[in-house]
Amino acid sequence: MRVRLTASVVVILCIIAVAILYVARMLQPLENGARTVLLPAGRFFAVVGSSVRGALLPDPAVDKLQERNTELEARLEGLVVDYVRLRALEEENRALQQLIAFQKDTGYDGVPARIIARSSEPRSATVLIDRGSKDGVETGMAVIIGNGIFVGKVTALRERIATVTLVSDERSRIAAAALGRGKLFGLVEGRGNGVARLTLVPQSEPLERDDIVVTAGTEEKIPAHLVVGIVNDIEGKPTDPFKNASLEPMAKTEQLNVVMVLRPAALRPQ
Amino acid sequence: MNRRRWALVVIGAVVIGLFQATLISVLPSPWRELQPVLPLSVLFVVLNRPKAAVVFAGIAGFIIHLFSVDTVPFAFIWMMLAIAIIAGLSRSVLTNRSMYATAALVFGARMIVQLCAFLSSFLGSFMFKVSYSAPSFSRLWIVVLWDIVFASIGFLAVAIFTRRFLVTLNRAYTYDES
């Protein structure tokens, strides 16, 4: 009996000791070392998981529809990006010139990253990527897919990994602008379950269904003109000071496997 | 337990921890609710290996902590604590070794972990001024269902392949070393 009691006390003391070490951040080097060693295995498991997910998701009855849907989404994605470019050229030539100049001056380059884990909470849309501070990634950097479709930003950082909070996450807030106007006009707030809303749009600002919402560029590490989503339904009475709208994010977060972290070229590791 | 078995426990914990943190987390629901670490740890308790159970839970929990996006602090500590409590319960209260007892122990362990997660979420926001997302109860029942199914299959597999839980068998013919 006494041996068991001693063993129980030892176990509880060990647990308390580990808790204290964790709170004092003394386990940080161990965590970083373990992550570095286990990251290749984590990537492998994530790749296998993506394949298994691909096998689990499609229903034989809707295979063709899904294929067609994917094709149309890809086309829509391409058209929206083309539309963004054309409108920017036609209506905001000067702004584009400034943007090009800005990109030449500061320069952004992309760090490709693989998603190795996802949040299991439906309200939370966060993913873990296999790039961290050692790869030049910093908190607040924009994460995109394709030709400039904004999916989220880096919110937590470790040496080898980083947490990306996606646009639809409840904690996500992105300064937004309407395409072609180039000024801050609202806020994109995540609502969980893959849904986002455009809020705090002044009543004086014109807003219509199918308008394209882009990043405003007012946040330090998020460049302007990255496509965030398309306006769906506009809500609010004409007497309200602000109007809101439901937003259809351009990126289907469930299908993300590889993303790109936008990093100023100056931060590229030598 | 000899060194070889301890090594197997450690390697198994790392692999299962990675499996749960990365592979399962990218699967669609309800598959992503499968969390094998806790039922496997309880199976160690049922097999009369409480130390191995705590070590398994600790290492696998630490791996989950390293690669998990759901940032509930001290997750691995809560897991070790839950298994230590369950090990104590299995020696003093729920002493029989049946599939139902195993299911009850797994259920108890999951409830302890869930309560601890809520506690740590509350303490995290209170003490460290950081908002941690606590696991929601809406998906808990799916997790519990998976736990019970997984533990029951594990128990049956152990019972069939090792004949360990046969009451007619003399204990001298079992693998019990304690």
C-alpha cells in the first residue's frame, strides 16, 4: 500500500514538475529539437492523410459533378484573377504602377508550405504549416494560394512550424477594400464553418452583389490587392451607419494542401 | 517490463501521437474525431501496465502538443494525469477486466481530459491573458463513441490473441509479470 502511495506521489510530482518546466518555457529547446527531428515524419503522415481524405471525400454518384465543379471553380478562380488585373489596369493604372513600384522596391517572394495539421473545431479555421521562423516566416505575414488569393495570415510561430489563421476563423479580422477603389472600406470577419462576413462598410460606400473584395494593404505585412472573396448578400437598412455583407471566400479551405507565405525578399534567409 | 518493451512503448507513442496530430486531423469528419491515444493508454492500464500507460500518454500527448493546431495548454500533462487517475481507479474501484469496464475507464479518462481542457482554457485566458479554444461538447459524443469502439476492439483483440482475460485460465499461464 505504501509503495503504491509513494508511486502515486512520484507520478503526481513528476507531472507538476513537467507543468512548471512548461510554464517556465524551459521545455522550448526540447520542443524545437523534437519538432525538427519529427517534421519529416509529420509531413509524411500529412501527405498520407491528404490521400486518405481524397479517397474518403468523393461519392461515386457525384464524382462527375465534383469534377465539373472543381473545373468550374478553377475557371472562376482564373477569371476572377484576370478580372482583377483588367480592372486594375483600366481603372487604377496609377495605383498599379505604384504597386509595381512598391513590389520592385520592397519585393515579396513566396515561401511554399505544406499544411501538416488542421484544427478539429468547426468554429476555428486554423492550420499548421511546415515553415517557421527559420524559413524567414514572421507573424502577420499573408498566406495565399494560386495567383494571389488570400487565405489567411500567420498568427503563431515556432522555429519549424507556424499557425495560419484562415479568413473564416472566428478570430480572423482583415482590413478590406473594394477592387478598383484601393482604399480601406470595411473589415472581413471570420464566422467559422467556412463562412466570412464583410462588416463596417460605411453606408456611403457603394457595395453590390458579386463585388470583389481585396486586401486593403493597411496591415504591415499584407500587401494590397490580394483577392479575399466575393460579396453575396448585402444586409442593413439605408438608415444604418454601416452595412454588412456575407462573403464567399475564394479559397475552399478543406481542399488546401499547399499554400504560399508572402515574405518580403529582404527577409529571405541567406 | 524489459528495455525492449519500453522501447516499443516509446516508439509506439511517437507514431500514434504523430498519427493523431497530423494524419487524422486532415481527414473529414467524423474520421477526424478518432483519437486513439487515450483508448490505447487505457488498454495499457487494463493490461496492468500503469507505468507504461502514463509514459505512453505523456509521450504521445507531447507529440500531439508539438503538432496540434488546437492550442489547449498542458494537453499532454492533462492526459498523463487522467491516465494516472484511471490507473488508480482500476486498482481500487473498477477492478474487473471486462469490455464494459474498459469502456467505462475510457469514458472516465475522456471526461477527465475534457474537464482539464476546459480548466486549462479558462486558466489560460485568466492567467496568461491568451484565449485558448476549448474543445466543444458538440463533437465530444463522436469522440467518446470512437473511444469506446476503439477500446472495445482493442480489448477483444488482446483477449483473443493473448487469451489474457479468460477467467478459466490459471494466472500462471498468463503474461502477467506483476
